[in-house]
Amino acid sequence: MTENEKSDVRAVVFSHLAGIALAPTVTALAGRNVFSLFGGPGNWLSLDEIEQRIRVNRGYLRVALRLLASAGWMEQRLNLNQADGGRTVTFALTPEGAVAIELAAQVYAEIVPFMGVAIGIKDCLSGKSQESFLLMLRALILRSKQGWVPDRVGDPVAARICREIRRHLDGILVGPAVVALARAGVFTELQRGPVQESAIPANREALSCIFDLLIAQGWLTRDQKNCVSLTAAGAYVGQIATSYGVTVSYLPLFTAVETLLFGDPQFPRVDKGGVELLVDRAMNVWGSGGAHKTYFKRVDEIVVEIFNRPLHLQPKGICDMGCGDATLLLHLYEVVRDQTARGKVLEDHPLMLVGADFNRVARKVAHLRLYRSKIPHCTILPGDINRPALLAADLESMGLDVHDLLHVRSFLDHNRVYAPPLAYVAGSRRARSTGAFAHRGKEIFPDELEENLVQHLRRWAPYVGRFGLIVLELHTLPPEITAANLERTLAIAYDGTHGYSDQYLVELPVFMDCAREAGLQAEMKFQGRFPASELATVSINFFTASGGDTLAVSSQHSALSIQP
């Protein structure tokens, strides 16, 4: 495929994932007549004015309305002067939004009930689900083939919105289906060449139904002998299937949007056994682990430079806070082993791998992967991103100094548990973020969130050690930028999954300013932005403690080698 053809496929995928966030949001707001309060395009309402008319959890309402602003269906106005700190925010329907709500509200409501059982597609493939699930899936796939909403002939704006809505709705079916097929190895089998449908080990009826869906997407073909083949677009989808994983893993969260907005926001997020209720963590780890491989190349450059130094100027190991399934740790071990001078002397100077994670399921998966990979020196332990001192103490009990390790973490800082900033006077800083932030339904103002981020990073500054901290982080975009680039960014899906689950994405420039204020200095030659434009929603930075005793960027050592 050409790059333009791949871009076209990604545009469809991005719309699919946006739909998973937007459909339950629009359905919940329409069900409580929130849109009728606006009256029509151009009428501005504050959160206070909405709250006076409807009982709502203000923090999640701000998240919801900002999602619609990112879709171009609303406008958001923020007062970011120092006295206000982003506390005053107003919203208005756009002309496109008025058309979209009219077209979408009813048909979104038709598919939202399916979201509660959609992850069950994997059980459907294995024949474990009930017949009622398959009947529901068949009916919705038929609706997809019929186009969901009537065409609007002669109105280019309405026609474009109809296309967006169709893709949103398709995404709620396609996303779980692609994830189920990818995790079951079906895409891998199909990428080898045409396959007889009956040769694929899966429930025949369910598989045929899902293949019908992918055929309608133009990603699969089936001949008269029931032999199925991936199209070029379908093969590319198979390659990027993990892109669906993270958003689809949050389907339980999106089924709770109405409760988040209008019910008791304090409902349990985990069961008595500690298993998360609003995200399929195993699926999330699979999706994030695969997607993150895209960003490892820039991390490799940093690691290679550090582990090509003389031995006494190298870290004893690598510590990954929030290690997930250990994908990054394993990758970095292979980089050190195969691409650096340290790799030539690992028998005499072993590399210690330390993985820390708050989630028990992730720790279990990480431990198993490291064991199966026969990593000789490794440990997995509980870790809390908010408590670097605890990590240091745990390492000390094992005979390791936190300062002797290269620290890495990927997509974790935004997932810290929020705590109101200490000794902070409201309005004492000029907020820059356009984001919407909530904790258990309560609104967090942008100035307070930024101060919280500064204090969080400042806690880590003393622990980044002599070898620095590599941070991969996720970011939001200003709604007007997202709305102008809907087919080029995953920002809506990111903002939905993170905003409703009390995670805190800020724009890349805001993140960098907060890090600098916290005493972390970025080595700009190593910075990576993805994409490398104003649409950057992922960054890689190599931080050292400003003014600290560090070897992390000691250029006079970087070219020295170790003799085997």
C-alpha cells in the first residue's frame, strides 16, 4: 500500500475509535435533554447554567462537552487568565453539531446497549456466548450494511456528518471484532494467504458473521468456495490491530457514561478481588504493548548511548515504573544485549531489570514473560507512580540503589491518582491547558491540575538518579485543532478513555513547562513527538534533574567503549 492509502485506512480507524467515545456520550446527554438547553447554534452556556437546570456531575460533564468540541459539534471557550485559571468555561453548539445531534442521537441510542456486551465477541468466536448475542450482532451488522442513517443529498455538510456518524457506529462493531480476531491469531493466519473459512478454529456462525462485517468494510473478500482473503487494506488493519485494543478495553467504562454523568460517581471501580470493573486490563495491556512498539526506536537511541559508556559510568540496570506486561523492559534488554558494548560483557556485568506496577494482573503477566524469556536478573514488584520514595525503599531492601538505575516509564504519569496540590492558592498560576479533568465526578480546574502535575514531577526529581529518566507520555490537543484534523488524530478516543477514568492528559507544551518548573531538564536532542507536528499526542523525553549529580548526559563519556 502507498502511504496515502495507509493514511486513508488510519482515517477510518480513527473515526471508529472516536465513535466508541462519542456514541455513549451523545446518548447520555440527549437522554437528559442537555442539548435542548442550548436551543440552537451559537447560544453559550456555562457549566453553572447547565447545573442549575439538570442534576449532573460537573467534572464529567466538562469532559463530555469537551469531547463534542473536539468533534467539531460544540465550541469551548476558556478563560485562562491568572485570576480565573481556566475555571470559567462555556460551550455552544456549532451549526454542524446541531445537524449531528439531530441525525445521531437516536441511532447512537440504538447501538449503545451492545457496548455492554461487545467484548463478548471473543466468547462468541469460541462458541461460549448465548444465541441472543449472535442475534443482536447479526441485526447490527445488517444495519451497518444498510448505512445506519439516510443520505442527505444536496447538503455537503450533512453528507460529511452522515459519513462520520456511520464510521462511529461501525467502530463499535468493528473495534471489538478486530481485537478478538487479532488476539485469537486469525489475522496472523490470514496474512499468510487465503484460508478456507472452515479451517479456522472458531464458532462457524460467529466467524461468518464477523467476516461479513469486515467484507462490508472492504478489508476481506470471500469467494464462492468460502475461501477468505485479506485485501491490502485489511492486511494493513491486521498490522495495526493493536491500535483498537486500548479503546476497546474501555468498553465497560463507556457503558457507565450515563452513571458517570448523572448518577453516583463514587461507584466501585474494582471488585472485592481487586479486579478492575471499568477496563479489561489484559486487553489493555495487549493493546498498549503492541502500540507502544512504534515509539521504541527513539528510546533505543538513548539506551544505546548510555550503555556504550565505560562500565563504571553505566547503570546497573533499568527500572520501568508501570511496566505493564514487560514489553518495554524486554525490548530494552534486547537492545542492550544486541546493540551496545555492555551487551558483550553481560556474563560478567549482568543487567538488572526491575519492573514495578500497581496492577496485580499486569505484574503477573510481566513476571511470566520475563521468566519465559529466561532473563537471568530481574524482579517484579508493586509500584505506585505517586510514591517514588517507596520504590527507593523497596529497591534498597533488595540491595539496589534507586540512583544506580536508568529509569523509564511509558504512558503512566497521566494515570496518577489525583490529590489536591499542597499549599496552593487557587488562581495563583496562569493555566495553559484546555483539558477537562475530573476525579470521581468533581471538576478539577486546569490551574490546579497543572500545579498537581508540577508537584508530582517534583517528587520524582530526587530519584531520577545519575542516569536520568526516559518518559513516554500521552497528550491531549486543543479541541479546535482536533476538530480540524478528525481523520489524522486519535485525540477524541484518548480524551474519552482518559477523561471518564480520572486520568489527566495535558498538551505537550504544557507538560514540558511543568517538568521544567519541577526541576527536570529535557535533553532536546532525544525528544520525540508523534506525529512530529502540532498534532503530537505522544512524546518521548529524556529528563535529568536540573543541577543534580548526573552522568545521564555526560557527553565526554558517551563515545567510550568496553573491550570484551
